[in-house]
Amino acid sequence: MYIDEYVIAGLIIVGLTIAFFGGFYRAIKNDIKKHGDGSEQSHT
């Protein structure tokens, strides 16, 4: 496979995007575990 700077830049962007959304997912899961999912509707 031919590797040039555009392929490397694309792989870096894909990796950073996956890392960003993975961190976002982990932060949301941690917040739900800490505060609950809000389904009880007690705070109107």
C-alpha cells in the first residue's frame, strides 16, 4: 500500500476522532454512574 502524507494525516485524524468520542462516551458513562440517568424525574 502506498503511504504518503495524506494517508498518514487521514489515519491520525481517524485515530484522534475515535479517541475523542471514546473519551466523550467514557465521561458520559461516568457521569451517569455518579449522578444517575435522570429517569426518576424527581427534579421538575
